[in-house]
Amino acid sequence: MGPVVYTLRQVNGDYAMLMDEDGGELMVAMALLPPGADEGCRIIWENFEYRLEG
């Protein structure tokens, strides 16, 4: 499976709501996301790690 690109839609305390390119939603702990992740950021999940796009 290749990388999955998400947009961070909403931060709710210790959790973030991510949306993939197909409109699917995923809630993850902010602790798993890279430093600097904030609403509107594009995040890539690859090799069991999250990283900011760019």
C-alpha cells in the first residue's frame, strides 16, 4: 500500500480529525502527528508514520 494523504480538519483537545482524499475520516491522537501539525495541514501516512507534506 502506498502513502495516504490526509488533511487535518479539526483539533479537539488531544485528538485530531483527519480526512483522506476520498472523504473518509479518521480520528488520531495528536501525539502521533508530527510537530507543527495544525488545522488545514496536509499530512502523509507512510511506513506507519505521519509526516507533514512538503
